[in-house]
Amino acid sequence: MQTRKLYYEDPFQKGFATTVVSCDAVKGGYAVVLAETAFYPEGGGQPYDTGVLGEANVLEVHEKNGVITHLCDKPFEVGKSVSGKIDWARRFDHMQQHSGEHICSGLICARFHCDNVGFHMGADVVTIDFNADMPGIEKEVERIMNLWIEAGVTIFRIDNPHTKPVRFWQDVIAAVTKKHPEILFLAEAFTRPGMMRALSYVGFTQSHCYFPWRNTKDELEEYLPVTNGDDGYYQHNTFWPTTPDILTGVAGHCVRAVLAAMGSPSWGIYNGYELIEDKQRPGFEEQIDNEKYEVKVRDWSKAKQYGVAEMLTALNKIRRAHPAALSYHNLTVLPTSDPNILAFARHTPAELTGTGQADTLIVVVNLDGHNAHQSMIHLELSELGLPTDRPLNVRDELTGREFQWGWDNYVSLAPWADVAHILSVQ
């Protein structure tokens, strides 16, 4: 008996009740057949749905000869009534990607008189194969970009450019910037270092990067000099604490904001960060119910109770006032005596600030969002271009308090008081 396919009757149905027709032990779990189902099986280029069936997790869904089989991690009694609920975020994402594939395919095939010879729907992107010539596609992309440029657009954000040939972007960016050198290209590419470097070489101005996954002191001490070292001459990493696609589950919104704003000249904040939106979609490193899947209506009056908005305002004010925060080539990691205390300095000499005065910032962050920590911070004053014959007068740009620093300095940071110091040398 063939399975009744509820997903064809109502593609927006999220839950259903049915009867178990059969249940057999198989490799990896139990093959369960139902009288009807809202779980979409793998097919037509679209991945299968997942979700829950009773108390069992639905791991895979497949169809053969009209019968749909659900691979579950628990068995069921035949003839038993059971309710199912699909993972709607996954289903809706697949629906959007599949619809987008048909729309893009139709437009491209009509424009270039070619055929869609295959496509693959992944977790993040859809790739489509056409039997058309690359130069023609490049010229059409350039034409469309020029339309937007004529309308006043000066920045293009490219989603997952690493899924297209690098030569394609090299040709398109070269053609566009030859006529419009002011145009910026931003790469949203969380991929292998070699590919990110190649995208930078061919003209992408800025790039998303691995910052969301660099959370421990050792990871950050290794990654900050990479972003702010020789790689910074061609690859301009933008630090985002979170994005619609990335929520690593690390606590401390203010701490991560300080690290992003002070750790890279280019940083960004995703909508809703001020409201501590930190609930992950089960099984994924992304925010549940995010703006990829629904229109978000937020109560911004609640932001005041968290203090994150005030921190973001303060960080932007500091960045505007200090040239040292805006260079990819002036960061020095500072030795600390506590594994939870990270410290680094940014020093820009007077001839490069544009103000005629040297600018030095010293950033100290407590990476532990639950406990207070104390540490000694060592400064090699001469290497940082700082005076060695007198104490340094420093001002905490977050609180306005003033201190005197020297070669070795004691700090104490508690998450309920000061999550960080951003000290400017006076």
C-alpha cells in the first residue's frame, strides 16, 4: 500500500497524526512505514526532512515504489497511533532553496538558451550546472551589477563565492572595478584558508572569517596576529560575533563585541544582538527562528535591561576617536599570567595617524563570563614606541577611570563589573 503524501496536500503542514503500518530493524535504526506522512523524502534534488515521530528522532526519509520509509532511532508497535512533527526550519530552508533554484534556472536558461543539467542542494548553498559558456555569464553578471551601480549601489555582498570558480570572480571584479574603482566586494565565505586567500587575491575587499570559532585565549592569541599581520595586506577579515548562519553558543555578548570591535578594523553586528538572541537551532550552529526563515518583530525597549546596546555605542565611539583601532598592521599580543585574561595593544605612530600624534590602545579582556580573574600584563614599552623613563598615564575609554601603567601591571576583571579595559595612552 502506497503512503499518503500529506506534504503534497499542504506543504506548510508541520505536524500530523497517523498509524504505524510496519517497523523493521535495519542498519542504523528502525525502518518505519506510516499510513500517511508529512515528512518529505529525499528526491528531485531536495534533501529529506527530519524531525520527531512520537518519542523517536526521524533521521532519514526515503521513498521506493510509492512507499515512504522513515529511519528512526526507536522502534514502534505496528498499528499504534503516533504523531509526527517535522523540523520546520530545515524544511522551509529547503523549500526556499528549491524555489530559488527553479527561478534562477528559468531566468538563466531563457537568457542564455541553455539547459539545467544538474543541481545540488547543500546545507548552506545550491549549486546549479548549465551547459552554457562562462564568458557570456560573466558579461551578464557585469551588466546586472552595472544596473545597480547606476542606481547608486557601491557595495556588493556575495553569498558563498567559494562555490563558484575563482576565475569567474577574477574576471567579473576586474571588469566592474575597471570602470568603477570605488566599488567594494564583500565575500561571505567561511571556507578553507587557501580558498579565502584566493578570493582576496582576485579582488574581494573584505571577507567573513573564523572569528566566531576562535574563543579560547590560545585560539585568539594565534588568530589576532594572522588577521592583523602580513595577511592583512590582501585579506581584510571582518569580525562578526554572530550572523544569521553562525551562533557558536559562546556566552558573553559584551566580551565578544569588545573582541570584534578591537580585534579587527572591520567588524559587524547582526540584528538582534542587543537583545541577547542566543538560542541555537537544534543540531546546528545557527540561530533558531532567524530572519532566513521568518520576519522578526523585535521589542527594542527590552535592550536597555541588558546593556549590550550601550557597549556597542561605546565601542563605535572609541573606534571613531582612535586611528589605532583602524589598522590591520599594528597589533601586538601581550603576555598575561592568567589563562582567562587576553591582552593586546594597538600602536600607530604619529606619522600614520593623520592627527600628528601617536595613538596607542591597550585592550584587556576577561574571557570567562562567570568568574573574576586577576592577571599581570607585561608591556615591552620600547617595542611599542612608548616612553620608558616615566609611568604611563592611561584612561579606560569604557569607564573614564585613569591609571598609571609601566612594564608590568596588575588587572582584575569581573563579568558583573568590568568585562574589559580599553586603555588609551595619554
